Amino acid sequence: MAQPDDMLDDDDYPAYTMGRAAEIIGCSPDFLRRLGDAKLIDPFRSGGGHRRYSRYQIRLAARARELCDQGTDMGSACRIIILEDQLEEALRHNREHEHP
């Protein structure tokens, strides 16, 4: 069973409420809802239906806000972030499988 310290170190643990996530990012809760609608992030839902965000999702949302603040529309910002994430994963996979 996971211990509290393990969960706090887990980038995917949904530790943040929508209000706290929006405060961290400096955006409105509506911005986070629209990122969900755009399929960039899919927040965990508590038993009561409240959205909960992980540190990883907050980083993605912060990147989206940065791009939108620079004039990129939300749909394009989400596509850019997804492609950046896929590229990073592919590069990590390649590094792990390189031959000496």
C-alpha cells in the first residue's frame, strides 16, 4: 500500500483541487475546464465529482497558459503540448534503448 510520502512524490497523484490548481497556474477554473474539454488534461474526479489535478497536469496547464498568453489559440496550444510530450517520451525511450 502506498504511503503518504510516496503519494506526495508521485507526479500523477491528484493532490490539487481545481481552485488550488488555478491559483498555482494563475488562471481561472474555466481555463482548466476548457483544457479538459480540449482533451489536454483529464482530471481525476473525487467521489463527489470534484476535479483533482496532479503536478504533471498542472505543468501541462501552465505550459498551455504560457502559449495562450503568447497569442496561440487553445486548440493549437494543446496540440503543441501533446506533440512536445510525445517527442520527449520518444527521446527518453531511445536513450533507454541505446547500445553502448
